[in-house]
Amino acid sequence: MPLTEILQYEFMQNAFLAGTIVAIVASVVGYFVVLRHVTFAGHALSHIGFSGAAGAVLVGVSPIWGLLAFTLLAALAMGLLGERLEGRDVAIGIVLAFALGLGILFLQLYTAYASEAFSILFGSIMGISRSDVALSLGIGIVVLVALSFISRPLLFMSMNPIAAEARGVPTRLLSAVFLLIVALAVSEAVQVVGVLLIFALLVAPPATAMYLTPRLYPALSLAVGLGVLETWFGLILAYYTDYSVSFFIASAAVAAYLLVRLLVWMGVIGNVLPAQAIEGSLGS
Amino acid sequence: MQSPISRTRSPVHPQMSDEVVAEASHLSVVLRGRPVLEDVNFSLRAGEFVALIGPNGAGKSTLLRVLLGLIPPTAGSVRVLGQPVDRGNPRIGYVPQHQTFYESTPLRGRDMVALGVDGTRYGPPTPGRAQSATVQQALDDVRATAYADMPVARLSGGEQQRLMLAQALVGNPELLLLDEPLANLDIRSRREVVDLVRDISRVRGIAVVFVAHDVNPLLGCMDRVLYIANGRAVIGPQDQIVRSDVLSDLFGFPVHVIRAEGHVLVSTADGDECH
């Protein structure tokens, strides 16, 4: 059994543990990222996280602290700068430009380890320690508890923003809180796939799941299943081939997404009930 | 068509009670330095079907937002269901103007309606809530059960409208505010929506404020009309309000109300031709 061979190494155990935790968290958070059409915010947060990680390396602490500090601050700034759809992308772009500028400065100040920058950009799951795994687990639990606490108002304001506001949902506050949750999830996911491939775990699995079912819980479970399987696939292939984990995860995520879209386009599957079920409810 | 609407409350109409559900007195609203409503007075009775009519930009949506507690009055007072207005009052149902859903929106109509029950609650969600009796009842009332399990984005504008109406109904409101529910609908569906809302209003005993810019689809269905123009408002039975003298006074310039074959045409006195 190849898996038992792989899992006898502690670094592979850690990689599987962290990869699984991150895949679950990213898929669940990603479902709401896709639903709320804030994928650009997710993208920007990961790139801002790069600057934070570079800054952390510069001052000699673990990159994850820089990631957390920068993404959380940026999420707060985005939340304050603009909640309305029309102003949001501009506000995010401005925060992103400033943060990337800082990142370039940090890299220039600290040129000794180009490999550090490389692992932030493309992930470093194979080099993760047991305490990193524990931190991932901690962050993951915080993210899932917070998200489940606000999930119903968040779903309401994502579907019907005006009606939700009228019913008393604090839409401005909750969209800022949600961005903080995305910041935590992104910081965590960067460890596995890196800044540049964040969409492979955050966006691709939920976007794929949404084409398969219009129901909330099945879609969430499917997204998590896809994310975890794609991550395991990436880890196993990387172990045997020595090529990048991120490459395999991203390839699997994109392949699954394209396959599902192709099958939907061909009419083989779809997020609609079979015709007879609809006729049945018409007759009742 | 026989209405399948259930009787969750005893019918109030046509003998409406004298209970007041909403009341504005000397209400004025100034938004960004521009007066939108000036000295507006009305009171709505329980179970009453009121059409809120006026040209674009007259302040119809603003008035709804004041009743919802989203915009504070600049002067005067507003009371809803015996209390000062307060955002998030669960006794008010509200259907905003038509919104467009992204094609990939991954939610069934039924799930969207269920958000009217628990969309304001915090804590872990409970799976299966979309099957609850309240949700099913509202779906039946708006006659949307047939397509309730389809993804929302795949439905027509009129079908989405009914689901939004069901979402507003699941909270068992006493006052229902509908913002331009006839926009984007063809002429036949307009009449269907008006009839549907009137039936729901009667059977459930809900007072309705129905916003429209054209009075015609509502003729004969409404108990009273609240006509807004120039930030001012008049209220009364349709025959006492939709008249040349009353509307000329309200608009501040001569207006002709022309009646033909059961329709009314509100037109400026000097016609619409170029000069």
C-alpha cells in the first residue's frame, strides 16, 4: 500500500495533516467567497499576505505571523473603505498596490534567502513542522466556528442584500467580519499552495461543487471532498515525482472544474433536479 | 382561478378594522440637502390594500425606507404598529425592487424563502429548515411550489418575485411593503401579481403598501391610493384622488385625468407634443 509507505515519514504525516485541514477550511470559506463574488478580495488578500510574510522573514519571525498580520489589517481596511459593490474592487486594488509595494521593499532589504520568497509564493507544505500543523488546526477551528456563527445572516445578505438590511442584518459589519475570516483562511492556505495558487483551494472546489447541486449542505460537502481529494492527489504525486505539490493540486483543481463544466455543457449533469421530479411537484 | 391560500388568520376584509398599522404625521425627509418628502400625512389601517403611486423620483422608495427605519425622518413623526419605527421590525414584510441573480447562484428558491425565517439568526444553521411548514405554506400562498426546488437564478423575473414575496410572508408580517413589484413584468403577469397580493392581503389580514408608477393595474383592487408627487402626498379612495383637480393641485401644474374603457390616463394639460 503506497500510502503506508508515504506516511511513515513525519514530514509527509505533517503535510497530509496540514493539507487536509487547510483544504477543508479553504473550501468552506471559499463557498461564501464565490457566493458573495469577492474572489478578487481573496486574491488580493493572498498577495498582501506575501508582503507580510516577506516582512516577517526580514524581522526574523515565522512567515505565518506576517501573513496573519498583513491579511487581517488589509481585510479591516477593505471593510472600512467600501462595502458597496461598485466601490469595493477599487478600494481593494488600492490596498493591494500599497501592500505589494511594501513587499518589494522588504525583499530588497533582505536578499539573503531567495528560497524563502519562493516558498511563500508557491507553498512549502513538505517542510511544515508539527507545531505548524497545530497552528493550522487552531486557525481552522476559529475560522469554522466564526463562519458557522454568522452563516445564516451572511447567506441572507449575500442572496438578498436589501431585504437583509431591512430585516436588521448588520450588513456592513458582517461583510467586514467575513473579510477577516477570509484573511485567516488565506493565511493558512498560503502555507500549502502559496500566494500565487490560492485559487486552487479557495475558489476552484466550491465553484466546481456549485455546478453540481443548488443545495447548500450537499454543495459544501462536495466542495470539501473535492478540496481534500485534490490536496491528497497533489501530495502523493509530488512524493513520487519530486515535482511541486502546488502544481499537482492546481492541475487537479482546474481539471475537476473543467470536467464538471464540460459535463454540464453536454447536459450529462447539472445543478437542476431531474425533469420528472419537477413534473411530480407540479402535479401535487 | 381558485385561490389555494390558507387561512392563517381570519379574514379582515372587506370590513377592515380601525386599528392603525402605520401612521405618518407632518413627515419630512431631506436627503443630501435635497427635500424628498414634505409634510406627508397618512394613516394605514390593518388589512388595508394601499397603492403608493407617483412618478419616478417622487419619493416612493424613500417613504418605504422611512417605514422600515432605514432613513430617519428629518421632521415629523412616523409610527408603525403602534411603535416608533425601528430597523429590522419582524412584523413588517418587505420585498425590494427586482434584483438580478448571478447565473451560478447556488441556492434553491425554497432555501431563499427559508432565509425569511432564520436569515437574521446567529449560531450554527439547522439543516432541513427549508422543508418547514411555514416555508411550504408561504410557497403555496404565492403559488411557487412547482419551481421551489429549482436554482433561483434559473427562474423568470416573475417567479423570483413570488419567491421574494414568500420570503417576506414567512415572518407572518402585519404590514407588507412591496417596492415596484410590477416593474419588468408583462401586462398579463402584472394583473396576476396584483390579484395574488390582494388575495394574500385579504386571507392573511395583512395591510399592504404596493408601490407602482402606473395606477392602471391596481384600479378596482386597492382600498385606497396614496399619491406622491413633488414630495407631497394625498391619500383616499381612487375616485377621490385620481381626478384632474386633485392631481393638478398635487403636481403644482395642470394635469388631466382621462378615463377610457376602465383605464385612466394621467397627462399634462397641454399634451405631450413638441412646441
